[in-house]
Amino acid sequence: MNKDVISTPNAPAAVGPYSQGIRVGDIFFLSGQIPLDPATGKLVEGDICAQAEQCCKNVVALLESQGLTTANVVKTTVFIAD
């Protein structure tokens, strides 16, 4: 089975040896997102609500790049430090 890298300029570029996501067959694995604005490459300003919103926008951009929506998401994990 082929493994394809998912990439879109509408979400922040992956840092280091990572990718924005991987597609294996009909299954998509998207990388975790932090609140970076893909247009500027900088963290969004504001409180946790603004940061969480940007993370969600980044995930939606990855989904849309593959013709998917949030309705296609089967599982998600949110890590909150404090």
C-alpha cells in the first residue's frame, strides 16, 4: 500500500522531519497543529480561545486540501498543558 505525504500552503509548514499529514489508502493521518498563522508563520496573538481557533483552522485547511471536512474526522486528541 502506498504512503503519500499531505501538504498544503494553507496550513503551517511542518517543522523538522515531520509532514503535515500522511495518506495510506483511504485513511488520513494529520499531524498535530499549533496556533501558527500560515500566512505569517507566527503564533497568533490573543488568549487560549484565539489559539484554539487557529489550531482548528489549520486542521480544516489540511482536511480541505484532501477534499474532506470535519464530518470525516473519526478521532482527535487535544493536549492542554495548563
